Amino acid sequence: MTALSAPPRPPRAATEPAAPVIRLRDLPPCAVRAALGGDGLRLSLGPYTVNLRTRLPELVAMVERLYAAHPVAPADAFVDVEAEVRSAAGPRRWISPQVLFLRDSEVLFQPQPRAHAPAMMEWGLNWCLSVGIHDLMVLHAAVVARPDGRAAVMPAPPGSGKSTLCAGLVAAGWRLLSDELCLVSLHDGALIPCPRPLNLKNSSIDVIKARQPDAVLGPEVRDTSKGVVRHLAPPADSVTRAGEPARPAWVVFPTWAEDAPATMTPLGRADAFLRLVENCFNYHILGGAAFAALGTLTDAAEPCAFTYSDLDDAVAAFDAL
């Protein structure tokens, strides 16, 4: 499936005054529902604006709950992604209901059971951002930063414990830049935040709930291709600071292994570079610009492999970096 990059953004006048920030939590529920069910709700997700539409009540409630801290973009804002989740038409509306995910009015994926709608919405937005935008280099990686702005980039395939580790570090005070998409500036190698809900799966749901009893979670979705899924709202402070880039200090390739001690193993920069290429969504599109950006990243950050089984030990190992 081929995806095209978004058209260039119109330039903003240097003298344009900054508009007051309106966050989703500032809007009355009726306004949120009307926007989602009408022309769309424009949410600022880090450097990008998504115009989201849905009439499904469970998704309206999920958006209100998990995106409460996100800014609502003005009606004339440039939109990077037009997305919609809606019920499938025909008999499927009543018999084994299904839902569709659309980008620019085009159905992207196979219909899914309506019970999977919350997961489909988040995974669909991930897909749109990862393959459809190319003004930044995009890696499949979580990113968290210390208060001093030094960040750890954690590229890893599904099932590696990346999201659990990311959520544990965020609970311990690290700032969330992203759970899924590491956005790297092609200009100076800075890491651009795009904080969104964190994707928790199976046993990691209870692990994080035990560490964060007041965690704001989305609905539980069962029997997906990844098992049981719930999404965790990003910290409000991380969303508020989405305009603050971070500097890469470490590139850590995590792997969860049963009964394994928390172990950091240094990697050669050439090895790290090749691993990053494997986790780069748009390397083949950006070409030389991506090669240069990955070179800058591996020069600036200390690369290592990390194996762990216990989340407390993992957090302590990261704090000791």
C-alpha cells in the first residue's frame, strides 16, 4: 500500500500573534460530540494536526478521556491527517457490527469488529503518521526524556516490552515524547515530541495499573491480533511541553526476557546504525537525508542493548545511565 506525503504547510507570518491554547478538556462534551460527528475535531498531536471524525459513542468518550490535555487546533489550521472511524454499512450495522478506518475518505484496512474500534482508531492514527508524513525522519521507537532534556530512544519490534518499559519510565518521572513514533529533525537531529496514548497489552496492563493506581485508561479491547489492549493517557505535562524538543543521549534496544536481570550491553555505532535503519519508516523515501540524520543520531547518542524482566530493575538501570 503506497502512501503519499502531506502537501507542504502554508508559511505562517512572523508577526502573527500566538493564539490562546484551547485544550480538549476546556470544551463542553456537547461541543466535542458535535465536532467529532460533524466536520471533525482538529487535535494538535505534537507537530501535526489530525482532523478526526466519528459518531461512535465509545470513541467519543475515549477521545474525551485520553486526549483531554491535547490542544484543539483552530478551524483554519492546516490539517496533516483526515481520519474517520465509522460503522460499516449494510446488514453489518445490526449483525456482527463492524467498523471501518478511513483516511481522506478512503478505507485503509479490513473491517474490524466494533468491539475493536478503540484499538483500530489508535493503530490507524499510528499508521497515518508513520507512513504518510515525511518532513521528519520517523522511527518505530518510544522516546522518553529526563528533566534536563536528554532523551532515550528505544527502537524495538512488537513484543519486546517497549511500551511497558516506556510507561514505567514515564511513571517514574521521565517525560513522554512518544510511545510509538520517534520523530527526528532533518535539520539538527533534535527529537520532536508527539505525545499520544500509550499502547498497553496483556499482562503489562495490570503491571502499570499497580504502579499508577490513578492512571487514566481507555476501554479494554479483547481478542485483537495483539491480545488484550488498553490505552493509557499521556501525562498532561508531557502534552503541554510538546513544543519542547529533546536531545538524543542514548539509543537503547530493549528486550523483555523472563527472569532476565536488567543488563545494559554497549553496542558499536555501526551495529546501532543498521538496527535503526530497520526501524525507520521512511528511510527509503528520504534517502540521503535519512542517512545523514541517522548518522547524527548515532554520533550523538550512546547505543546499547538492554535486556530486562523486572520493571523496577529496568527503571533503576535507566536512572543510572
